[in-house]
Amino acid sequence: TVSARKYAFVPPRIEVRQDDLVKITLTTDDIPHSFTIDGYRIAKRVNPGQTVVFEFRADEAGRFPVYCNLTIDEGCKAMRGELIVRPR
């Protein structure tokens, strides 16, 4: 479960093993946010009071920045996290 709020992701880092099936439950209580990982072509938006659930296969090892790609609030640009996929 990842909570997006002004202006951070909680937890800020997600660690998985390569080839894991990763299930993310994304929530927010304040303003809309996105959970974006360019390296995995993921861009999910969540609105306040809603939950977005999605899965992906962590098939590429490495470190991938997670960020909010919305421009609703200037602080969204500061929202940063990281996906770490450990090699098998």
C-alpha cells in the first residue's frame, strides 16, 4: 500500500525481487496525485478518497524513480520515491 500526500509517497521506497508480481494499492486523502514509473511505463492517477489497485511484473532489475506527474499543486514536483528491483 502506497499513500500519496502533500508532498511525499509513504513508504518512499519499494523493494522487490526481479520477476516478482507487484501489487500496488494507491491512496490519497488530500489532492489528486499520480504514481509514475517511466521505466515500467506506469502512470496511475488517484483522486482523494479513492483507491487504485494495479499489478505489474518487476522483470527488469535496477533502481527506478517514482514521481507524481500532475501539476495541480507546485509541491507535486517534489514528490519522489524509488522502486528497487533486486536481481534474482
